[in-house]
Amino acid sequence: MRRNGSVLVIDDEEIMREILQALLEREGYAVRMAASGQEGLELARALPFDAVIVDVMMPGIDGLQVLEELKKQDDALPVLMITAYASMDTAIRAMKLGAFDYITKPFKNDEVLVVLRNAIEHHRLREENTQLKSEAARRYHKFSGIIGRSPRMMQVFELIAQAAPSRSTILITGESGTGKELVARAIHSNSARADKAFVTVNSGNLPPDLLESTLFGHVKGAFTGAVYPKKGLFDLADKGSIFFDEIGNIPMETQAKLLRVMQEREFMRLGGMETIKVDVRIIAATNVDLRREMEDGRFREDLFYRLHVISIELPSLRDRRDDIPLLVQHFLEKYALENGRPALELAPDALELLMEYDWPGNVRELENVIERAVVLSSGSVIAADRIPENVRKAPRFHLPQVVMPAEGVSLKEVTAAYERQWIESALEAAGGVQKRAAELLRIKPTTLNEMIKRYDIRPRRKKASAGGHPAEGTAEVPAEAGDELEPVGSDVE
């Protein structure tokens, strides 16, 4: 399983260690436990961690002493302080010593996960900034970690280069898995804010009250459990950039407060009356049509136009297939290194499978396929049988062969017959989904729908096996009366 990061938990209470271990491992973190400050420091010296969670009140070496020692070892390591004893003096001292944040028991699971995710994100950003500087010479095909040199991607690189130095809000659109967060990071890294914080907001993953507290912070007593004032992500992002991932998921009530921040560059903490000024560059991303969301009353019109100052549209992987070999090579090198393997290459027939596949999950799906192939291959050449079955056996779309017309057959009839075969072939390759078939044919879904009606292309059924399911490898046959039909042309994926 892919890990979100490695976390060291230092707490003398066994039940608290068990709770945190169960919570974090369920979210995909690799967790190591320590029952004392001394044990925790020894683990931190021996192993690398992305973040540390430390209980303040412990016998022997207490949490603040552990924090001091950890910061001496690695000042960039994010440390979260956690305790049942709410004390402003302790919180202030912990922050001065370099703690990333401070959480009191009993805590909400979502609060711990949000703070931890942002702590690790902040840590990784510092490491990535160092790596990006060393890759500057390779920016022709690697723009801040974005792989590609197809014409569509070169247009994206040009937009990033033009937009990054500005203060303007940027909206990044594209399907899931196309690399929207990478583009956001590239914009930040190529701006005057590159040495400041880049903060990611996972929009819509939290209930509105917790999301607002996370974004804007809260004052003491703002809600049950708010025993001390707390800053939000906008404070953390001051002078830097804040990235709203999937901004279309933000609740309507939070959208209004976000609009105020964008217009006035100020906000109030949850439960507070004081106005706080910030200088933050806002970058947002979405994989949904915000115009349609706006028309359906799920997204504010004024917020949409505030976001839509500069728009960068990322192409799907199937629309930039020329980049697949380059991406494959990049991921082969990455996962060979991670798994301690020598240099690997892909067999020609395996690469051909990848070039022909439709990639509904885009670059993220391709990366997962290559990682799997690297792990499962024993030789230096990855064969086609190491490519997942869903990729190997996916329907391929090929244009039908042009057949010379027989004597007496008009050009119009030949053209119509060819066009019909063309549509049927695309629908078969797309599993009957009109939207996907239209993408294969490079036409609008509405145009395809009209052509399906014009040529009276009807649903088809599969030949059934003994168990009543379509037999693998059998051809489709025309539907007959009483047959169970498949909805060819359906827009439901």
C-alpha cells in the first residue's frame, strides 16, 4: 500500500498510543511508537520521519524537552504537541521552540489528520524546493516535476511561466489524475513567493464548521473544546500561496467567507470580532464544470468570476499520448531507485499496450501501473504480462478500413456505411459510454448522439455464458425480442 508519510508518536499513555496508531495507519501513514521521551529521541536519531507527534506531559524527559532536542537534530522536522492540559503558556512556549501546531485532548480525529497532513506537506515542500533548483537545466521536459514535451503541455508550461510572477488568482481545470497540484506548485515555485509557505486545502473533506476553523482559525470559547485560540491555514500561508484542491466541493456557507478574503484580503477568526489582514496568493483546482455547478446553484457566481482570472486547462493523458514514453521512463527510474533495482526498461509490446490504452485515471493511473510492474518484475526488461489485465484486455479503438465501392454504389452510401462503422467501433472501445466515444472520435457528445439517431444504432447484447453472464471473448450480436439489452450510448460511466 502506498504510504502518506512516516510518523513517530511519543506518548507515555498506552491507550493514547493505540488510538493514534489505529487512526494514522487507517489513513495510510507508517507509524512508529515510543512510550517515553528518551525512546522517542533514540528512534528519531535512527530513522527518518516526516512528522512527530509528542505528548507534552511525560515523566522523565517531557514533551517540550523532546521538542528542543528534535529541533536540534532537524530544524525542518514538523513536530505536533498534544496534551490533556490546556495551557496558553505551554502552547506559546511550544510554538516559540518551533512546534508546528498544538492540539489538546480530547481531540477530534479530523483535526489531528488535517494538522498532520499540512505539517507533512510543509516539510515536503521544503525538500522539493531544494530538488527543483537542481533540476532547472531540465525544464524543457520537466517543469517543476511536470513531465511532458507534447504541444499541449508546452502550452501549459508557457501559461505557468506567464502567470506565476503575477499576483492574480489562478484556476486549474482538468480530469482527476492530470497533475493539477503539480501545476499549482510550479506556479508557486516560479513566483516571488517561492521561499514562503505553500499550503494545501483539501476542500470539502471536512464539515463546514471544522473547515472554517481550519481555514481562518478560532478564538478561545468559539465552540466546545476551543480551550485556546488557534491560527488557521490563511495565517500559515501569509506572504505565500494557498491551494484549494477541488474547490467545487466547498460548502456554500464557506464560499461566502472565502469570497471576502479574496476581495478584501482580510478575515475574522471563528467566534472572533477582530479583522486580520493577510497577503495570500490563491490557486484553485477542480475536475468539475464550475459553470454548470454555478447554474445549478451549487457554486456562487461571484466566487466563480473571482477565481476565473487566469485559467489553465490540463489535457488528459489520452490527449497527449506522445508524452507516455517520457512518463514511463521517469516512473521506471523513480520506482527502480525506490525498490533498489538496477535500470529497467519496458518491452516494446508492453509499451504498445500503454500507448493504446485510454487512461481514465490519467497520469496517476499510469504511475500506479509502472510501480506495480517494477515491483512484480524480476528481470531487467518488463514484459507485457506484467501490465495489469484491465490495460491488456481493454478494447482498442481502430478506424475501420476503407473499402472501395462496388459498381453502382454511390459515394454517399459508402461514406454513410464507413461513418456508421466508425461510430460503432468507438462505442465498443468506450464500453457504450457516449462521452468517452466522442472523445475518441474528436467530436462533441451532442454530435455523436445525433449521428447515433441518424444511423439508428441500437443497443446490443452479449452472448451469455452458462451462468447467464457474457462469455469472455464472444462477440456481440444484434438484440432480439425478449433479450436483456445493454444501453449502448449511455452517458453514465
